[in-house]
Amino acid sequence: MNADLIITKILMLPGIIIGLSFHEFAHAWVSDKLGDPTPRRQGRVTINPLAHIDWIGFLALLLVGFGWGKPVQIDPGYYKNRRRDEFLVGIAGVTMNLLLAIIFSIPARAIVKAFGNAVASDFVYNIYLMIFYIVSINIVLMIFNLIPCPPLDGWGIITQIFRLDRYSWWYKVYQYGTWILLALIVFNVTDLIITPLVSMILGVLL
């Protein structure tokens, strides 16, 4: 691994830690606000990365460009409106990633506006890259998690919108969801979805 690649991976670390931690925190916080004590009992209503990072998912995001955090456990039995509240908890993580991407795009644009085509110092350029990675990684996490395949958030979201758990095939898909997702990754289907959408959203934000 050459020096430039090592520096790139180091600059990506804040984006990975922020993206994964805040994504899972959002799930936990919303479920907690909806009356479910499970996330708080398990110490998940926090932005502390140690509470949320799945090290395999962390390394996957660092090395191959997409990954995951430690799933937040919930108990929908506490919800007053189960369908609505499961939808809100499901969409909370990707919404947080979108908000983070929007927020960090502001200083990224400010740096570009301040320096334009001028040659910035290495320090300023590296700060810009770090912020750029925070924006792009949060967009990747948002889009990846919106893929409608279990165990990703997108599956839970479309399940509640269309009440898919009424159908017998839903349980089969849910049971084998991880293997289906792995197949989508191996055959680059996820990449075909993620890459153009990330480019499009980055173009809008930056």
C-alpha cells in the first residue's frame, strides 16, 4: 500500500465513523422517542462510535466503499402505531446520512469558493478532501441502505409502505436476504445502483 493510498484511507476515517455512528444513533433515538426502551437499555442512544461500529462493516466501507454499522435492536411491541413507527425508525438512518451530507457540503463549497482554481496548501486541500469524504460516504451509506433487500433499511421501508409482510414470499426473501444481498454485491448490481446516484447527488451538493 503506497503512501498516497494510506493518506486517503486516513482522510476517509472521519466520514466512516461519523456516517456509521450517526446512522445507527438515528435509528436508536427515533425508536426511543416512540416509546421503545430497548435501544436505551443497550446503550445505543448515543453518538459514541464504539456503541455502533461493526468492525467488519467498518473495514468493508474503508476497503471496498460500502459497509454497515451494528444493527440497532428494537421492540415494535412498544409502538402505538406499529406500521407508521417502524417506517419512521427504518427511514431515520438514511435521513440522518442525507442531513450530514447536506451539512458538510456547506464548508466543502466554501473552501472551493474561497480558493477557486488557486493552488491551496496541502493542509487546506487535505481538509477539503476529508470533508468531501464525509459527504460522499454519507451519500453512499444512504443509497446502499435504501436498496430494498433485507437486512437493509430499504427492505423495512418498502415493507411498511406496501405492507409486504402480508405475503408468504416475504418471509422467504427475509430469511435469505443476506445471501441475496451478497449476490447483488458480487455481481456488481449494487455498484450499478450506487455509483450513478452518488455522482448525481454529489453534483447537486458540491
